[in-house]
Amino acid sequence: MASPFDPALLRRWIDAAAERLTAGRAEIDRINVFPVADHDTGSNLLLTARAAASAPLDGDAAEDVRPVRAASALAAAAVRGARGNSGLILSQLFRGLAEELEAAAARRPNTPAGELLAGALRRAAALAAVAVSAPRPGTALTVLDAAAAAVAARVAAGTASGPASEPLVPGATPTRVADPADPADPADAGHGTDAGHGTTVALAEAARVAADAARAALARSTGRPPELVRAGVVDAGGLGLVVVLDALVAAAGGDPPPPPSSQVEGPGPASTVTADGELVPWVPQPVYEVTYWLPAPDPAAVETLRARLAGLGDSVGLAGDGGGGVMVHVHTTEAGPAVEAGLAAGRPSGIRIEALPPVSPSRDRAVLLMIESSGAGALARAAGGNVLVADPDPTVDEVLAAIRATGAEHVVVLPCATHRRTVAETAAERVRFEGIDVVVVPASSVLQGLAALAVHDPARRAPDDVVAMAEAAAATRTGGLAVAEAEALTWAGPCRPGEILGISDGEVVLIAPDLAVGALWLAHRMLTPGGELVTVLLGSAAPDELGERLAEDLRRTHPEVDVVVHRGEQGDYPLVLGVE
């Protein structure tokens, strides 16, 4: 029995997908407000589909391996030509299919079409979740998950057969399936011999199940990112995936449902609260889209690159082609460091840097933090802050560009280091002539900056908000551990190379034999005057166990204190402590 995913079917699918994405591109671009309102998701999906369509799908291979080779060629071309985060996710759909066909050929050559599609979607969802560094519910990933789960459920229920079936998704149109006993049934047109008839019919139905489930997940308003809630639209990438699944229904001989709607019920563009009543934060908009290809990076280098890019910007995606190559994507104000991070991971090629559309003032206020470490930068971004990577320390022009990129009329700048305050105040003075009001809050450490960001409230009057942030920063005592590099005389006594120095307020206050002991001593010392919250940032060289042991000890000895441990990934201090 021939595989339903033969080269002819794959050609019909990718051609139909490109045709449907061409028709829907303008609408998909229009609703693209997440993660960045650059209105190019429809264009990126179409370019990715066209790149995939350029792959040679026919070859001289034996009939039993032709589907695997064709799907692999389709996936490789899609990954290499992927544009934007949405293109990366789409490329993983084809890669999931290629890997499932290869596994099925080794496992059971005549695997039914429904099982093949269920496995392909399941693999694609897992691959896409790995490719995107910060997965969010209510987006294309949710749509892909829903499609995979629906087909798997239908296959498990054993209902992917027969002349017709009830819709898995409430309200969906029942799938029209050809009657195998009736050769004149128009639904069987073009499906070939009886030997292949059942699998083709099953594929059409399974594809329709996937499309219906994806459409239902796309329309659900719960769990959507705040940007989509505010705009009253569905996720643009998710809409594109539904279009591609509809194309598969058509390619398999089924009846695709009507085009999906881009609108959802709920708060419109002026809304500032979610359906749960939570305040909607504005997500910062970076300046450049950077993409490049890494031919064969080391897996450990890929994870290091992912962490580095997460500290540099948003929309981080690293999608593999199944053969060792990786397509890299990020939105960032730091295009140069993003490319340099790729150089550290391998030999990037096809480097593309495009300026995103200019950002006009779109809200009243924003908070900009100057942070050198990727982990702390990611924490700040997750809390709604804008981050300027301060490694090395930024120039005045770089601070000016970052202030403008916030798209806000009132910006609070947190230098997160005493020596960066001057450059921040210089930039603030210059940018005021452009009508942007900037206030520099003297946060002298990353943890003071994060504490200030935590109390930022856009609903407060701007002056009151600045005062609250300044008070939160001032109320945060910070300290850290460093490794002595030479013999020296400190306020805590003489130290030898390799010993651990506990530093607080810029002075050495203790000397410990190792990091674990030093962390305990420093934490207990800093809690002597009192405290309610201890925040721990682990450096790039510090093991997770260091934070776990410290948190366990503090919860036992100071039960009144809350302890939070994060990976800060800073290179200078193995551990940084903040007490509030």
C-alpha cells in the first residue's frame, strides 16, 4: 500500500498552502501585533512556503522511500528559507512530517494515514516548542498542539474511517468522506486505485479534524497574550497555520472549511485589562530583525546561543532542519551582538538584518533597564521592562536609541550600576528635546533595578510611580560572592587565591572556603537587620545546587523570609543576593 504522503500529495499541499497564504497575506499581516507589531507574519509565512515549494520532491528513489526523501527535502528547504518566528514554526511542521514518515517506515511500513498525521503533528508541536525560546499560550504553538491532540484522539477512538464522521470540535462541519463501495462517488475523484483509496480518504478526514481543532483553538479568547487581547484579534501565526492545514485538507481531496476569522470577541484596541481583570502590560518593541544560518553547531553551543539571544531581544527562535543545521531568528536593538553570538556558536551564513517599522509613541510610560547578563535581562523582559544590554557598557547614543525604541512618552531609566548613572542622565537630558520625558532612578545594582521594576504601576500618576520605584530600589540591600584571584588584605582579613569573598556595599565583609559556605554566611549577615524577600541570581559558572541548598537553609532558619532563585548568568559574580 503506497504512502498517502507521496511526492504528488506533498506538491499539491505546498502549492495549495502558498496559494492560500497569498490570498490571506494582507489580513494576516494586518493583525500581526504579537510579539512585535511589525505586520509581516503573512509575508513571512508566504516566503517560507515558497522556499519549501522550491524543493525538488520527485527523484529516482525506490517507491517505498520516496515519501521520506520528498518530505525531508520539503522540510530542509522550509528551514533554510524560514522567515520570522512564524516561518520557523511552519518549517517545523514539515520537519515533523519528515521525521514521522522515516520513523513509521522503520516501525510499520503501511501505517494508516491518520496515525501518520497524528504523529507528524505531535512531533511538529514538540519541535516548534523547542525552536521558540519563550513559548506563549494562545499563539501558533497552541494551535499546533490542539491540532495534534485532536487527530491523536480521533485515531485512538478508531473513528477515522467510514463514509462520514461527526466533527470532533463542537460546531464544526462534519467531514465529507468518499464511500469506498461507490466508485462513482465524486469525493473519490483523483484518489487513484482501491489499494490507496482508504488511506487517502483517511488522510482527508484526519486533516479536516486537525484543521477544525486548530480553528477552534485559534478562536478561543482565554489565555491569549495581552497584546492580542488589547487588539481584539487572533494570533497571526496561528491563523497562518490554520490556512496551511486547510490546504492539506484540499490537497488530500477533502472539503476545507470556510476561511478562519481574524477577529475574536473581547476587549478592543483601547482595552487595558484581560478577561480576568488583570492589567495588560505593553511589550517593548525592538528595532532589528536578525536571522542567519548555522550549518552544524554543537548542541551545547546552541543552548548557549539561545540564552544569549534571550538577553539581547525578543522573538528568539532556533529551528533545526533535522540534519544538524539551525536557522536563528531574533528581534533586538543589538544587531551586532546578536551576530557575534552566532559567531561564538559556529560559522553563520546568510546573515540578514532588517530594520523593523519605526515605533511611534503608543503608550504613556515604559521602564528601561541597563543589564549586562542574559538571565537577568530575560527576567526584566518577562516583567514588562525594556532592556539595553550593558556588556560592554553602552554609549550615550546607544542609550538614546534604546529610549526611543520603547515607544513611550515617559521613560524611567534604571542604570543598574553606579558608574552607568552619568551616561543615563546625559542621554535623558538630550532626548528631552524630542518631547520624551525621562527620569533616571539611581538603581546601583541589577537586583535594585528588578525591585524597582516590580513595583512599577502604569495606573499610578507618573511622579508617584517614580517615587515608589526609587523607594523600592533604595530598600533593596545587595551583596555578592567573588573568587579571590590573588593574595590581598581586605576589611575581613587576608585572603588567598581561590577563597570566596563576600561583598556587600562595595566592601569585603567575609572570607569563606567555598561558594556554598560563603552564600550561607553572606545571606545570614544580610538578614541581620531584617528582611522579607531574598532574591538569588546564580552566575553562569554556578551550579543550580548552590541556589537550591541556600534556599533550603534559609527556609529552615528564616521561615519568615520568602526566597526566590533565578539564573542570572552573570559572569563576574558566581552568586548575587538581594534582600528587601
